[in-house]
Amino acid sequence: MATPDLRGNPCGSASTAARDAAERALWRMMSFYDTPLADLDAAVAADAGWPLPHVMRAGFLLSLTEPALLAEAEAELALARALQGQGTARERAHLEAVEAVYQGRWQVACRIWDELLVDHPRDALALQWAQLWDFYRGDAAGLRQRPARALPEWDEADPLHPYVLALYAFGLEECNLYPQAEETGRRALAANARVPWAVHAVAHVMEMQGRFEDGANWLRQHQEAWAEGNGFACHLWWHKALFRLEAMDLAGVQRLLDVHLSGQNLQLSLQRVDAASLLWRLHLLGEDVAAQATALLKDWPLEGVGAGHYAFNDLHAVLAMIAAGQAPRAEAWLARCAERALAPADARRSNHLMAREVGLPLMRGMLALARGDADTAVDLMAPVRAQAQRFGGSHAQRDLIDLSLLAAAAQGGRRSYGRALLNERGMAKRVTPLTRHWIERMSSPMTARA
Ligand SMILES: [Fe+2]
């Protein structure tokens, strides 16, 4: 007999201890305070017959986009499958969705969560995970629409309500609805100051509007909520570095890299992607980051099953390799990614299309830029720009495509294209010192290398 959980969702466990532990795990996944694994262990210990904690564990592991964690996630899914008769229909839908994620069919997973949310709009796990995989597949409309469909069904006194507001704030931001996004993020934080995803959503608004001083102040003001004991700290330090970069404070970027985005701070591919993204941006500005990129690659477990798992991460690995002066390794990596992405066996994975339409042409363009073939780099990357959201990430993360195009246009003969991009940039947000740098480069005499 299903018992309702805290927000009325049918739940397959009657154990209060198990349900409380699963609720703490859910909060950890939405807040990023520590990992949910110990709480999920406690939920299993309290009710060994309940499948949901196993599904949550598998989903959490898969959310890290680490190929090395696939086997552990698969084992958890097998445990959940064996117990599924003791779960509710809602919990079986979660199992089906996470199985789709495991198979790489991220769009299918989001569709299952969408259907689940129609009947259970207060299922925070579905809202959280669907947002994450919307993000990984660049579905900006989904990021905004899904929490919007659910929010009016929520009690504002629910401790997770501010976290759902934060999901909505980020969705608004990715749909370029900046004033609404900022207002919603601030509302979430007024209810609970410890919602790093809301801090993040507002930081994105400031990034997209060129408000780099506001952004640095904003992150400093909320630092207590995100900088210690939080799995999101690395990404927010990355945002702080972006604000420094907009100011052309390159020494400030280097300091943040050294202190927060290197060495033991980098435990996951998602964190290494952020470090690679920053190093690449510095590389485009002519900074020598070869030693840092080499150190980054040394601890990045890329070999084995890594190539072709997720195009967004794969591109960042290529950028680190180029910045490290390892172009032949980057060419070999690209070949392995292409081999997997184009294989019929992978045709049902979301990454198949992402790699073919976005990841691979971008890698080829970046490698052309590395060879000094700037015009080819523009030719390869410019057509991808309009559909680049399909391989996921945020507008701020994908801005490195525009920055790479600007560098290629400044180096080669496509100055008119570069000026057009700068016009667009200047109309979209305040002209920052970084943008002014590229305006000057675009009108300076041509040089062989950035
Ligand atoms: Fe971000």
C-alpha cells in the first residue's frame, strides 16, 4: 500500500527512517551540499525492499557524466529492477527514466519525467533530474517550462520550494528572460539564502548582461552559501573567473584557476571541463597556459571508455589538449569520438546527434585554429554556432565558441565576419573590456597568431 511522502507523492516505503534519509538525499541533490550517497545508504539500511534509493543512487552517479561510473549505476539499476514490485508506479517511472539515461537516451528520460510530473507536479526529484538532463541536451524551453508547470502546485512553505524557484530562475535565464530570472532567483534566496542554484541563476543573468562588477559582488555576497562543503563551488568559482575575464583582469583569472580550479579541487569531468574552458579562453587571449593544461590533462581519466560519451565534455578535452600543445593527441581523440558517434550501435544515444552536428565540427574547427588555418576554422565553426545549444551547457559556457570564432576571424581573413559577431555581442550586452579587446584586435593589422 503506497504511503504519501512529504508532498503527497505515492511512496513505496512505510519506514519513516528510510523516507527521511531519502528526503535528505533529495535535498542534497538539489542543494549540492555534500553527496547524497551516505543518506541513500541509510535509506537502504532502513528499508532494504524499497527500490527508489537505488534508482536515486544510479541517477546521481549518471548525473556526473563520468563514463567510469556507468558500471556502478548499472548495478544499482539491476537492484532497483529486482525490487520494482515493491515500488509505486511513480517510482517505477523514475526507474524507467534513469534506465533511459543509462542507455544514453536523455530525451526519452526527460519525456518520462514530463509525463510523471503531470500527475505528480510536486515530485522534486523529477523536476531536478529533468532540469539537469535538459541542461545536458541544451533544451532551454524545457528548463523554463517544466518548473513553470509545477510551481503553482507547490506550497511556498515547503522547504524545497526555493530550490524549485531556482530551477525556474535558471530556465528563465537560459530563455534570455533576464529581469524575470533575476527576480525569481532573488525571491528564492529571500526564502532561503542557502540555494546555490539560485545564486548561480542570477550570476548567469549578470554574465549575459555584461555586469561583471555586479556579478563578482553578487558571488562574494553569497559566498558563504556555496564556497564551502558544496559540490557546486568549483562551477561558481568558474563564474567568478568569467567576471574577471570580462574585466580583462587576466591575473585575477589565473589566481582563481590556481586556487580553486586546479589540483585536488578537480575531482570530476564537469569540474575539469570548467578548468579547460577557462584555460582555453586565456589561450585565445595569447596567454601561455600550456603547463596548466598539461597538469589538468594528467589527472583527467580520458582514456578507455571516455571518448564519445558526451560531446560537450569531449570538446573541452580537445581544448585542453590544444592548449597543452598536444595537437596530435587531440586529433587522435577526435578520431575516437567520431568513430563512436558515427557507429550505428550508438544511434539511439542522444550524444549521437550532439556529436555529429555540434561536437565533431567544433573540434575540427578548433584544431584548424590550432594549426593556424584560421579561415578554415571560421568555415567549420560558423555554421555550427546557430545549433550549438544542441550539445548542452549554458549560453555562458558556449560563449567560448564565439570567442574562438573571434580569435579565428582576427587571425585570418574573415574580419567582416568577426565584426558582425562583435556587433551582435555589443547589441546583446554591455561592451566590456573583453569585448573591447576583440574590437581592437579585429581592426588591428593581421598577424599570424593570436
Ligand atoms: Fe553556470
